Amino acid sequence: LSEYQPEDIKVSVKDGELIVKAERKTETDTRKSRTSFFQSTSLPPQTDIDHLQSKYIDGKLVIEAPYL
């Protein structure tokens, strides 16, 4: 996700799925473009989603999901 800024990235959990979405829009005098990213994965049932943390460090998204 190095081509995205932290404000472009959204991390959420829904129905036991970790969802990562990112969208970036750029515009020049002659062109508009939009780049998007989507990834989801199932979380183990014992994941403590209330304490899930995400960090964007040096172009990498780090997600910490502790267990109960």
C-alpha cells in the first residue's frame, strides 16, 4: 500500500471479516485517475476485535489483532 497515504486507507471488521480498503484519486490538467485496493480475510473466532490496531509505517500497513 506504499502508493497510498494513511488518510486513503480504511480498516474495518464486519461479521468476523477484516476488511482493508484504499482509494486514491489524482488529477492533472488533462487526466483524472482513481486507484483502489480491496482485501478481506476471516479473523479467528477468538480475535479481540475491540483491541484491533492498525498502523501505517514506511508505506506498510501493520495490523495487530490480539486474541482473547
